[in-house]
Amino acid sequence: MLPILSSLIKALSIVLITGAIGLELWHLQALVIQSQPPAVPSPILGFARFALIAHGLEGMIAAVYAPRRQRQPFSYAIYTFFVGTIGLVELFKSDKFSKLP
């Protein structure tokens, strides 16, 4: 049951972070060309910004610790940015503990 939930969260996270990036770019583009920003409720835009910052920090953490786990830092940072905390959990999961019954 847990791997199915993990896969569902990963897929949903990728869609939502991509949407947050698009929403933020749309908002910034409207400000740059001095047109009306999209009519998005402020809490949604705030939550999207919070998620982007949190996922960015998780990506940076993954980039720092990936070489210690024999992973490519840049690719694992991008992966963790899009899937979030699950990427860090996968990175820090210890092999000796995962073999316990």
C-alpha cells in the first residue's frame, strides 16, 4: 500500500509544482509587461510560492547529500525539487534498515 501512495504523491507533486511554476511565471510576466496580473486568489499564490521555496530548499539539500549516496547531484536535485520530501526520504533511506522484516 505504501509504494502506491508514494507513487501517487510523486505524480501529484510533479503536476502541482509544474502548475505553481507556471502560475508564478504568468504573474511575473504580467508584472513585467505592466498588464493586469492573473485573477488568482492571494492565498493560492502564497501557497504556490511557499511550495516552490520549500521544494527549492529540498532540492539544494539533495544536491549536497547526493554524492555521499553515490547519486548525481544535479539530476537528483531536480528530481527532489519536483517530487518533494519523498525524494529526500528515498535519498536518506538506509539500505541496512530497509532489509528488516
